[in-house]
Amino acid sequence: MAAFQVWLVSALSSVRPVAAVMRTHWGWPAAESLHFIGLSLLVGCIGLFDLRLLGVGKGIPIAAMHKLIPWGLVGFVINLVTGLSFLMTEPDQYIYNPSFHFKLLFIVVAGLNASVFYLTLYRRATAPGARADAPRAAKIVAATSLCLWIAVIVCGRLLTFYRPGPCGPEGPGLLAECIPRPPRR
């Protein structure tokens, strides 16, 4: 796995045009601002829908609240693009960072959680004439979603507080959490 990480850092380091834009005076701050806007859309819209599934605002039909989800997906796309820009600019600061590993894990699990909702519970929760109170399983999915997106935010903030340094003589281990030394020639 550490060898794959080294290869990935090398491959991402070759995307020079993105790094050139990101390293201008306005590049990184503009991407950070867009990332925050995307996060606000994503967590704001999906969080509101999750809260509605949990029983907050029962006067609003679940199907009506679901109309916010496309805006949340727009936020996810904004975050995906800006996040990839950060990754391509400083790949070693992300690929070897445990906070980044956990952030990606929580994003994947949040996606799987949403898939469970749409494959099994969506029709029952949003059907015409559905009860104002969501099914218990939908509430569990909603609570899980909220927890996962909060975890994504926390891990994203922790990225800046942990900067991986060079690996010691023992090497990087199975999953590199330090910057491996280049092989000797």
C-alpha cells in the first residue's frame, strides 16, 4: 500500500498546470472559499433533509424537503473539484496524512449510507400520503449521515494540524503516514 501511495504522489505531482494556478496569490484562497461554499451547500442541504427525517419540522413534507438534495450534490461537486485541486498541488501533504485517509473513508461510508436510503427507504419515506414521521430505519440512516458528515468536517480541519514529515529508518509501514525517502540509485 505504501508503494501505491508513493506512486500516487508521483503521479499527482506531474499535474503542473493545476499547481501553478493554485500557487498564485489568489489560487489557494479562492479554492478554499469555493470549498467552504460547497461544504455549506452540501452539509446545509443534506443536513436539513436528515434533520427532517429525524422529525424536526414535521409540518414540512419529507418529499418537499428532498428538493434540497440536488443543491447538496452541487456542493459535493464543488468540493470534489476544489479538493482535487488541493490534492494535486500538495499531494504528499494529503496522501500520507491520516486525517485525509479518515476523511475519504467517511465520505465513502456516507455515500454507501445514502445508497442504502435510496435503494430501500426513499419511496416509503416520500410517497404521497406518507406519514409525517419517517420510518425508524430512515431515521437511523439520517442520524448516521449527520454523524458521517460531521466526521468529514472534523477530519478536513485536522488536515492542517498534521503535516507528515519524513519517515524514520524503519520506513513507512503498510500505510504510509510519513513521507518515504526516495529509493537510492
